Amino acid sequence: MTPVIEMKGLRMRYGSEGPYVLNGIDLSVTPGSIIGYIGPNGAGKSTTVKIMLGMVQDYEGDVLIFGENIRENPVAYKRRIGYVPEAAVLYDSLSGFEYLRFIGDLYDMEADDITAKGEQLFELFGIGDALHHRISSYSKGMKQKLMIIASLIHNPDILFFDEPISGLDANSVMIFKALMQQLARQGKTIFYSSHIMEVVEKISHRIVVLHQGQVVADGSFEMLQEKNHEGTLQEVFNQLTGFHSHEAIAASFAQVVTGNTAAAGTVPEGGMLK
């Protein structure tokens, strides 16, 4: 099957003398896959996604999407992708409908199609009454639902999600997880980045673990679990990234908070992973 995403020797650093944030990423993704792309803060996850979205150009290596090098054709492929960033900036003075119309216009959608899809998707997500309300009146969860709807409204072939369920209620999370499975069965490719390991473990067909700019594991959850002799994805992740000091850090944190500073000098060298 022809890959929809290919990375070949992808390297990236900020500044000519800085360390490499990405240091030789080779990755091939086929249609209909849900890829869980995970790693500690600073591992290079967001940089990878920004390169694929065309937001960062100063990289080494090649990135092919839909079989074409994005350096050579940096616009056409973007019509076929959707994106939910971790921290979205919305136009609060617009209504939800006006925002969707703005997004739909960017993708040359018909006005009637934008209206019909917008109304139906808002209703399905339980926020139909808010379609024509100002975004400034939306809760965090409602704004997140709007971003998810906006990423889907033009029927993209690849979806990039960065912490997409942040702020969603439990029922909406269940809808979202089921939706990902439905879209994958229809041939959509989903590149999913999150720190919520339980969700990544359950929805991903394939999990790619990034650490210090390199891929340290790539396979199904069952493959990673078997290879690393661990139980949950969180435990596999901790083993792969070498982070085992969470209990000691939490104990020291609690000691400082409660004022028991006499016993608080047990923070492991280096503290948290960056």
C-alpha cells in the first residue's frame, strides 16, 4: 500500500549551533492508520507535526505527503489535511457558525454544504444551541468541540490531532474515540499526539515513541508490550524514556507543599524530564 506520509532522514534544529530537536526520523504511514505519536516534553513531537503542516521549513531530509515532497508543492496537499493544535487561538468575536464558514471558505466549500454540516455536527456534539453564539461565551470544552468540527468539516484525508480531547466531558471523549475508529475504517489517516496514555493505548493501531529526537519504538501496543516486558503503555513509555522517578518526585513535591521541608531533599538529580 502506498504511504500517505513518508519521512526520510528528517532532522531539525533551531539555530545553526543548537542541538538537533529531530535527529534522523524515518517513518512511513499507510492510509487508514491511527498513529499514536508520543514522547516526553521536548522530544520533538510538535516540531514533527509543524514540519508536516508546512509551519516550519528549515529542516533537513525529506517529507512526502500523498507521494509528493512538501518542499516542491507546499500548498496543494494542505487542502486534504485537518489539524487540531494543543493550544488553539480562536476568533472570539465570531460565532461558531461564522468561524466554520470562514474555515469552509478557505477550502472552497459550498456555502450550503458548510451550513448543513455545521448544523448537523454541532447537534451531534451536543452544542447545537450554541452554533450562532459568540465563541467568547463558549466553555473550554465547547471551544475544543468547535476545533474538532472545524478540522473535519472539509472531509480531509489526514488528520493531525495534538491533545484533542483536552476539556471534553466523558461522553464526548467516548464519541471522539469511536469517531476516530470510524474514520480510520473509511481510509482516513490519523496522526495522534497526546500525554493521555490510556487513550493512545486504546485507539492507536501503531504507536511511535520519540525520545531525544529519535524514534525509540515503533509498533502496535502488543508489540511494544511484548518487547519491553511491561504492562500498560505508561509503563512501556517510562522504560523506553528512562523515567522511573515519578514516585520520588511526587513524595518530595508533597513534602514541600505540606511544609515538611526537613524530608524534602530527595528530589532525584535532574528532576523531571524536559
